[in-house]
Amino acid sequence: MEFALSNLPLSLLEAINPDVSLRGQASADLSLQGASQNPEGRFELRLSEVRQQQERELGRLPELAGRITASLQDRQLRLEGDISGFAEEPLNLRGNLPVQLSLSPFAFEVPETAPLDAELTWSGNIENVVGLFPVDSIRLTGNGEVDITLGGTLGEPDLGGRIELSNAVYENFVSGTLLQPLNLMIEGRQDRLEITELQASDGGDGEFTGQGSIQFREGEELISDISLEFSNMGFVHRDDVTAHLSGNLSLQGDLLGRSEVSGEIRNESIEIRLVNELPPSVSELNNVIILGQDDGDEESQDEDANEEDDTTADSGPVMALNIEINLPRRVFVRGRGLDSEWAGQFSVKGTASSPQVTGSLEPQRGSFSIAGKSFQLQEGSVSLPPGNDLNPVLDLSAAAQAGDIQAIIRVTGSASEPRIDLTSNPTLPEDEVLSRVLFDKNSSRLSPGEALMLANTAATLTSGGPGITDIARNLLGADVVSFTPSEEEDEGLGSVTIGRYLAEGVYVGVEQGTQAGSTELDVELDVTDNIKVNSQTGTDGGSQVGIRWQWDY
């Protein structure tokens, strides 16, 4: 008997299972001969241009090609295969499996005591393997090698060989985590895979180590016993949060059933920065219509998504969490004039799919500075929202005496979108409070220059966005725009300075006052990193030249 199949589109698999969205072609050849109770034959499957349809969302993934041949003779099934297209070297499979096959009546059996002989090999850059998956939030590169053997019997399998990753670099673009270098060695030993080496650094003083095993048991159990230790590891490096942590974690239990992650984490240093301005947020698009897809397809996809969520919630592996996070000190919240230190404790319970974080931070010391006025931190808390969001929620207050009132600054919102409000006791309007803080006088007595500074400070303080000077600098294409109020209340604005760097180390600026003949040209030249020449020339004919020497250490 012979059978042949040529260039069958893999897209037809979607009719059988809508979750399978493969593209490519498949060809196959099958031949059988001999007695029906003990047949012999050969089967070959060839795959070409295989890819996932969803890959267009994250860019084009590599097209794969594969070949699998199976020959049956003398009750021995010999397997050979390879997968190529994702790296310079293909993934190779070889095996020899004793079987008992009958076509009439049909029966297929692998004896429990028959010897097994199989091998899986590959070597190359692990980045090529990661590129097979539609992920764009991580980068993993390094030398990878796979040499796994399977011996023993079906009843008592014997795993051998190793999986090795050396001189690797792992980077997470969301948290900023960097592991460099990363070395991993997993060895097969009878019924388990053992982690004999796991070492990594964060590129600095941080260290990360691990060990453990995963055991294969009968009854579809995958028993994990893995422990991790880390010291001063920089796990978070973002514009708004950095965190260096020490501690230990363990993963125990059945990975296909119920397991638990437990341990203790303590901070070496955590810094939360109230960044001035983040990139614009991405708007969520509702009611998106995909051309070529009718309403029935859309409703079907929604139903499938809901069914998938329900299935995930009701069944499948469950990973429980039992982690204590101790932050005795050295938790700093800084930026937008705030400089403070905090301490606290968090507990992480629940499951990996639905974590529950409780706890908060309490202030130890700190102050809030605005225009030279120092506000002492009084009370507040910094907490994390439920889930895996690394965006702390802020609730801080600081106070300072400004003449006959007490000015109070409250910082609320999140670290990425903080809100700053200025109040007082007794209650006054915000601009009036700011006037007392900046100039120690009523806002009605401000000069035009002081009023301009008040408006600029209010815009920067409350929104974190550009103030009046920032807007003027962008419109004029200048590097420096500043307003200086007059020292006398009845002399108005004072002066305006506009300047720009014409070349590396060459600055030219103009200062214009409100009085006649008050224009001044300022030229600065960086001769070396430590020597600067400054020249000032006024419209009244006066000029001066200075040389400045400085040394930073």
C-alpha cells in the first residue's frame, strides 16, 4: 500500500482547530508491506515555509522547514528528523523505539520493558530560538547547546545529556532587568532534570545563583524543587523606579497541578523618582473593526476569549504565592523637589494569575524643596496597587512656615503620574500660598517679573510639564530662556536672557533689561574641559573679559 500527499496548505488545520493558525505547506509519503499482523513500512513528512499567522502583530518571524522519517522493520521503529530555518544549525532528532503494530485487528503498543534509544541535539545562538516566539519585551542572547539522550525503558526511563547556556545576556525592556553574564547548565539524570549551574550578574555588584531539579513522575506529575538566591541584584532599572534586592525564593510542588513560590526579599536600595514628564500614553481604541471579518466572526472570537478565561480560572496548574518583602530602610522617593526615605513591609499572597499585595511604606525622614523653601515631610504612605504593576501609589504631605501661614504640599497619584497640590492653614488660594512661599508677600504686591516667576513655578509644580520658560525656549529654538525679576518692586520685570550654543563649547547669549541701554552680549568659550573664557559687552560701550578655571572631583 502506498499513499502520497503534496503541498497541502497548513491553513486547513484551522477548520479542525481554530486555535491553530499556521501557514505553510506539508507533503508526505507512506508505504506499507508485509503481513497485516506484523507490517513493515516507511513514512516521511516534509514541512516548508511554516509560520504563525499572528506574527504580523510583532514583525515577521522566521519561516521553518522540517523533515521527519520513520521506518518500521523487525518491530523496531527508527525515527530521524530535523527542524531548520530559525538558526544556522538545525535541531536534530534521532530515535529507536521497539513497537508492536498490527493492522488487523489494529493495535499499537510499546512494551514497558523494551529498551529506548533517542537523542535530541542543537547548538547555536539562543537568540534564534527566542525569535520563534511572538514576544518583544525581552532579549536573550548567548551560546546555547542541547544534547539530551533518552535510554532505559518506558517503565523506567533514563534521561541523560545536558542543556547549556553560556555567556548569555538577558534583558527585560519593561522592568529594565539585566542579567549579564548568564550561565545555565541543566543535566538529565534518570527521571529528572537537574540544574547543576545557574549563575548571573546584573553587570555590577549584584549576584544571582540557583539550583534544583524537576522530576518526571507517573500520573502526569512534574515535581519541582528549585531554590534561588540573589544579593544586591538590580532587578528594576526604569526612569521612575530602580531597585536592588537581596533574598531567596523557592519553587516547590507539581508544576502541572499545584505548586508554591515562597521566600523572603529584602531591599538593599530602592529609589522611586517623580519624573518630570513621561512619553505620551497610548490611547485605547474601542470598537475596532477588522476589514474582511464579519460580526459573526467577531462575536465568535469574543465567546472563545471568554471561554478561555473561564477555563483558565477553573482548571489548569495553580502557582500559589507566599512571599515576604522587608524594606527596613533605604527606600528613597525623590524628584520634583522631594527628597525622602521610607521603610515598610509587604506580603504577596494569592496566586501567580491573581496576586494579592498588602502592606505599605512609612516615612522615616525627608523634605520637599520649592524655590529655596524647605517643607518638612510630616506623614504619608507609598503602596503598590494589586497585581504586578510596578507603579507605586503616593500619599505624602509636607509643611513649611511662610510668614503668618503654614503652607502644605500634598503629593498624590502614582509615581509615573504624580499630582501635587498646594494648600495652607488657614486656607488660601493656591497662587496666594505660592506667593507667600516664594516672595514672602501677598500676590497683589508682586512685580511683573515676580508674577511671571510665580506663573512659571505654578505650571511646573502642579503639572510636571513645561512652564512658561520651557514653552518660550521651544518656540524660539533657544537653549536658554530665563526671566530675572527686578530687585526693586516698582521697576517691573527686570531682565530677559536668551542664549544658544552655536557649536560644541561655544555659547552666545543676550540679556535685555527694561531700561534704555541695558542690552548685554555674553559669549562663553570652552578652551578645555577645565578652562573657560567669558566675554560681556554692553550697548554703553563697556566690556569685560574673564577666564575661569574649575576642577571637578
